[in-house]
Amino acid sequence: MRSLSQQTVLITGASSGIGEATVRRLVRAGANVALTARRAERLTALCAEIDPAGKQTLALAGDVTNEADRKHWLEATVQRFGRIDALVNNAGYGQRGPIEQVALEAIRRNFETNVFALLGMTQLVAPLMRAQGEGRIVNIGSVAGRVARPMSSVYDATKHAVEAFTDGLRGELKPFGIDVVLVRPGFILTEFVGTADRVSTEAVSNPGAYAAYVESFKGGARKLHRIAGRPDDIARLVERALAARHPKTHYAAPKHAKAILFLKWALPVKALDWLVRLKK
């Protein structure tokens, strides 16, 4: 393992959930952390709590889908800490609903945040890391990037895209000393659930022909809370991926995430389809 002391990490979506838990871990490990998110007050409060002296943290409010904000985050981080050793692409949210009823604009917004903003951040950081001769990029994907589910196919498609992007980028940047890692969370109890409910209201409030299936989905989703992990389960993996001298290409947690990935490998497609229907 290598020390994270004095390493500089830029993390998106850092005001709550997995992002917040990761910031806490990295600051405890001695890293300098640039925190980005839309909610400035959350970032400021978090920094004041975990870094009262203000030596290790930099709060940068803005919208990850805004190119100017992304450029500002990069420039401000380098100005403050001198370099960027790692980027954690964590920002994202989930769009639910039957494909037939999800507005194309809502689908575009989900891809803009979960995929294109991630690409934009990576394109900004990669030249800097190449010039340094080293760096690490950790993308927060999802088990959903391997196993798509009914009622969640929009979000799952964004995470499938992140899978492909991460795997391709890993080969492109390896010759320059840059490691690219994918972390696949399973079901984690965070504000993600509430946000998904809110942005999906229009698509699921009047389900029409899909009414019975929507109710079945809700019943299955409630069962997931029994096996849900916590944000720190994923933050621990991110810390491990950043501290490892030779990180794995893929990490997953909690236990049910690993089980799902194994079933994806082991089962015929039709059997897996039956399992992910989330029957009551």
C-alpha cells in the first residue's frame, strides 16, 4: 500500500452519500481533497467539521454538467494544492420508469450527468496526469452497469456506458502511468433513493398499462432495504483503490453486489431476467 498523505484528490458529488463518506476517509488518511457538488452549504459544513483548520480541503460548488464549472474546479484545485493525483468521478443520479413513459429529455439529462459530465472531467484531468507521469481515476459505476433491470433501464444504461468507457480508457492511459479503476456499488442507503423517486415522479405517477408492474417493482424495491449497504462500504473501496500500489481494475461491495455479479457470470440470460424482475 502507498500513503495517501499529501496526495490531492478531486471528487465530484461530494456533499452526501458515497461522496461524503469518501471525503471523510481520505481526509483521515491525510489526503488533500477538493470537494465538488451543487450544494455549497453542505460542502462548507463538511469541510468545517472534518478539517477545521482548512488545510486539507477545498469546497468547490457548481454543476458537474457545466463545462465552465468543471474547468474552474480543475484550475482552483491545482492553484491551491499544486497538482491532482486522483479524480473520483462519483456524481450521478437514477432515472426510473418504463422506457415508453420516460421523456427523452429526462433520459438525456440522466446521461448528461452520469456519462458526459464524467467524460468531461476525465478529459480535463488526463492531460495534467500525463504531464505528471502518474495519476489515478476512479469511476463510481454500479452493479447495474452489468445487470440491467426493468423500470431502471435508463439509469442502468448510463452505468453500462461508464463500464465501457472505463475499460477502454484503462488501456489508453496505462502507458502514461495512469491507473483507471471502476467501483461497482450494489444497493446503498443514501439520498440517491429519494432523488430517484423525485426525478421519476412524472414517469411512474401515471403508469397506465404498466400499473401492475410498477406496483410489483415497488414491492421488490422495499425488500432491497433489508440487504442494503452503507456509504462507507464503498468509500472503503475507493480508499483501497487509491492506496494500492497496483489497484484492481474492478471493485464491488457489499456482499450482495458480489453475488449479483457472480450470477451474471454463471446464469443463462433468461434465468437472470427472472431474478431481476423484483417480484413481490
